[in-house]
Amino acid sequence: MKSRLNFNCFVFTLILSFVSFLNVSQAASSTSGQKKDEFDLLEEEINAPAKPKSTVKPVEKPAEKSAAIAGETSAQKIERLKTEIKKNPRNISLIVDLAQAFYDQKDYEKTTLLLWKQIDRLDRKGILLLARAHEARKEPTEMIRALNNLIGKDEKDFEAYSLMGNAYQIQKKPKEALEAYKKALEINPKYEPSYDSLMTMYEQRSPPNLYEMRILAQDMIDNIGHRPQYLAKLCEINTNDSLYEPAIEACKEAIQKDPQRADAYVNQGLSYKGTGDDEKAVKILKKAAMDFPKSEFAQFTYGKHLEEQKNYLEAIKYYKTGTEADPKAARSWLGLATSSFELKKYEVALISYKNACKYDKKTAVAFRRATTVLRNTKVSDWALKFEAASDNCTF
């Protein structure tokens, strides 16, 4: 793993350690100039000096977790926690529970407001919750402030590094995000969220970085286990990278572990087609389309094969099923449009071209090509309708 995640982790850790507590006081003080809210009053209760009632020193008890009440609503839970905190204002566990209740209600502002007021007393759970609430509010700077606090206490906190990567992504700093995710995986090679984030970053490049994606998929298999989703991903990557033999092996293993993975069958069929074994490829692709009517990928792929064979009538059936499986799938709409157009089903073709354009403006090229064909073949009425619609399909 270390050889594959080649970057200067020492420098990255040193920088984070240097700034770990730098901005925490700024975040905490940012609320000081505002009007008092319910949490200011709560904070005053928490920080008020204790009034001794007895000369005998009481025995300190560990903070008790609030017991959930069956059937209570989220609003009732919040009110209950507030009441419990007023009775025991120094119980940080109750305060974090209240913040979690706000978070669960998607009231991220109250979550952050409450937790920043207790930043010096928060445990790991509380700081991670604070970072996630800022992530939900798209506030990467505040995320980093909170996470630097946590990393300053524990340089091996892989979850904090992974969230730091999320913050850098929000800031559109891909280099720093990659380093943070890789640091998390260096500490914990089994931490799946960091793999997923890295995979998404490499996949969204233009073109996708299939080399790095393949390494990641193999690392997930080696470090976490031969799970069907990892094997199916490796199968897909190798298929797209024209590495057909290893793709077929990965697809087979994925199917053995989970026979309901439509994408593994489709990529296996495409890989057999890539090796020149068309007979086996068509058999697998057809089976996938028949067995998985809700898989747009399976319907589109077999429909495309039929269209390439000029079997437009059958292709239409599978493309149509593809649009039903995913109504926003531009490629299935385009396939339905082109196949219908070949059979002079212009009404269906026009509707399908419009839908294809709605979900992917790049289909405008094919739409205009069809318009030109109609104009050149003197199909005047439809040419005018296609021309008006295709003119509205612009990048």
C-alpha cells in the first residue's frame, strides 16, 4: 500500500501539526459578537463557578449517557436533552447528544453553534460531528479548524484525515485532498470511505485515470477482502481499459459472490466481445438484458448490439426498457431515437431525441444529423418539426 500511495506523508503531517490549534480560538470567538441565544445561556450555566454546599468533597461520577425513550419524536428528544443538561450542565456527553439530535434534524447551524461553545471540552465524537455539520453547510475552513484540533491530539486519526480530504475537495484543492485521503489509508488500509473518495476523484477526471482506479480496486480487494462490489469495479475498470482477460476473471468472481450484479454480467459480455468471442458475448449480454430489466446498463448494451446488427425493431424494445429503468438515461433515449428514426417512426424518434437532449446536450449532434437527413430526403413536414426542436438543443 505504501509503495502505491507515493507521497510525502511526513511533510503533510508536519504542516497539520503546526496549525492544529491555530484557528480554534478564532472559531470559538466568532460567536462572541453575536446576540445571546439559547446556547449562550446554556454556556453560562455550564461555566458558572460552582457554589460549595458542603465541606465534604463529593465523589465524582462519570458522565452518564442519556437513555433514549421509545417512541419519542426528535423534537421531544431535543427538549428532554435540554432539560437534562440544565440539571447537569457539565455533562459533555449530553451536550454532544443534543448536537447529534440537531444534526439528525439537519439543523446544522445549531449543531455547530452548540459544539463550538464547548470546543475545549469535546471528545473525538463531538469534534467529528462538528466537522460533519460544517461539511453539510459547505464550510471547509471551519471543517479544517475542527479537524486540526483533532489531529493535534492524535496524528493517527485516519477518519479526521479523510474528512480533511472532503474539506479540500469543497475548496477545489484536489492535490491536498488526494494527500489527505492517502494519509488516511496509510494509517488504516481498511478504511473504505477514503478509497471511495479517491475512486470518485480519479473517475471524474477527463479521461478517467483507469491506471490509478485499477490500483485502488486491487488494494480494496487485498486489504478489505474479495467483496463482490470491489471485484465488479475491477471488472469494469479492466473492461474499459481493454484488459479483457483479467476483466473476465474479475467479472466471473464477482458473479460467483453475487449473482445479482447486472453490471458484472454486462462487462463480462463486453470483455468477451473484446477478445473476439462474439458468440459468447452475445449470449451473456442477452441473458443480462433478459434477467435484469431494471438495469439500464444491461438494456442499453444489448440494445446497442442489436442496433449495430441493424435489428432496429428489437433494439427499440431494449432501449425503451432502458428508459423505463432510468428515465434520465440520455444514451438509452438516443438509442431509441436513432433506431426509431431508421424505421421511419418519426414521432417516437422526435420525442426520444428531445429527451436525450434534455439529459445530455452532447446528443445535439445526432439530433441535427437526423434533421439534415429529413431535409435532404424531402420529408418536409417532419424536417420542419425536427429543425425547430433541434435548434433548441444547444450546448
